[in-house]
Amino acid sequence: MTLEEVQKTVDDWIKTTGVRYFGELTNMAVLTEEVGELARLMSRQYGDQSFKETDKNRELGDEIADVMWVLICIANQTGVNLTDAFQKKLEKKSTRDATRHLENKKLRD
């Protein structure tokens, strides 16, 4: 699925099943919540924190998808074409950081 197809799929779902988009500020708050849930799982799965019973059945892919869903909603409701935005970001990073990471001694083995 392309980013355009993903954006359309989410938009269609929102308009048929979700009734309407939450407001932009509400979606920003929801995004913060979802990122927090992802961070909680990451800290337990890859960090030093132990799992609580309520965290044991959570899946990393599901939490990442939750973050993506809300980001796509925000993009849709604010008129952002994610394909264009991502391509511009990749070009910017490729130009700006063309040698930055290669020259970073911290990234070398």
C-alpha cells in the first residue's frame, strides 16, 4: 500500500465508520497518548523496566500502528500529502546530512 492509499483508506474509514475526525488538538493529545504507550512498551521490552500484567499482551507493531494511524489522521485533516512531505524530508536529510553521519565517530564500530 502506498502512502496515498493509506491516507485514503484512513479517510474512508473515518468518514464511514468513525463518523468524523476528532479536532486537530484532540488528535495531537491522542498522538501524545499513543506515543506514550509505545514508549512504555519499548522501555519494558528493550529497557530495564519489568513488565506489568497489563503490558504483557501488547505488541510493538500494534503500538506503532496506533501512532501511525493518528499521524495519518492529522495529515489528512490538515491537508498534508505524506508522500510529498516524506520525499521532501528525504531530500533535505540526504543533502544536509550527506556526510554528517559518516563522519560521526560515535557511529563507527
